[in-house]
Amino acid sequence: MSLSDLVSIGSLLSSLAVLVSLIYLNRQVRQTDRNQQAAIRHGRSTRLVEILLAATDASLADALAKGLAGAEDISDTEVNQFIYYMNAFFNDAEDAYYQHESGLLNAEAFASFTASWRMALSTPGWRVAWKQRRALYHGSFGKFMDRIVAETPVRAVSSTVAQWKADVAAEKGRVETTGRASGGQA
């Protein structure tokens, strides 16, 4: 074997090593991307849970109920509680919107996000809170939210307790005398 043959073999092995390294690097980058996506989803989920758990405080829960319904007997303190609570949601929404714009929130998650905002912005309280805080949000996020408000009809807010009781009664009505839900298995 000549020296030029050895050089050719060495060059071929070197090229193969580079190719294997590039394949490995590509796999690592993809794994890092998946880990980053998971961390972003986890952070967003944690933030939403914290916002929602805050609503279990009795005084805030009362303020939220009155604010959502547009109750006439809402106090100044309750209005402030409601507006600041809504502002936390708007900040979370802005972050999620821009995550989607950056490709960090997939289309399915963004569709769920949009559906939840259509539902929220169908109530008078959420709409008023948005209108009062709108000046804080610039760019495409503000326009996105404005479009949801414009496209979503206003609905009356019914009593959550009354609806819950009606839904529970309907589910209880499905229970057979044997204790099994009708149509299902125990």
C-alpha cells in the first residue's frame, strides 16, 4: 500500500468521523430543543396554576365573581382586586402569545389558548378589564386580543354554583340503582 493510499484512507476515515459527529450533534440539538419546549410548557403551566390558586382566597373569589358578572354592588377594593387579577392573566397571555410567535408554543397549545380566551372575553367583566388595561399592551398581541373581543359575542354570566349544582344533579340522574353510571362500567 502506497503512501497516497494511506492518505486517502485517512481522509475517508476523517470524513466519516466528521459525519458521525454531525449526526450526533444534530440529535443533541433536537433533544435540547425538546427539553427547552418542555421547560417552557412547564413554566407556563406552573404560572397559570399559581394564578388560579390565588382565586381560592375568599375575598379574591368574591371580587372575581362580582367582577365577572359586572355586579352593581362591587366595592372599590373588589374592583381593584379584580383588575389586578385580570392583569396577571393578560401578562400570562401576552407571554404565551409571543412564545407562539417565536415557535416555542405549538399550534395545538395555541388553539387551546385562543379558545380559552374566547370564552373568557365573552364575559362583561373580562371585556371591561381588557379595555381598561389595553393601553399596556402594544404590538400584535394587543391586536390579537382586540380581534378576539370584536369577534366574540358577549354572554351573560350565570351563577357558577347554580350551574355546578345542575350539572351534578344531571350526573346523579345517570346513576342506576346498582350504583353504576348508566351506559358505563364500574
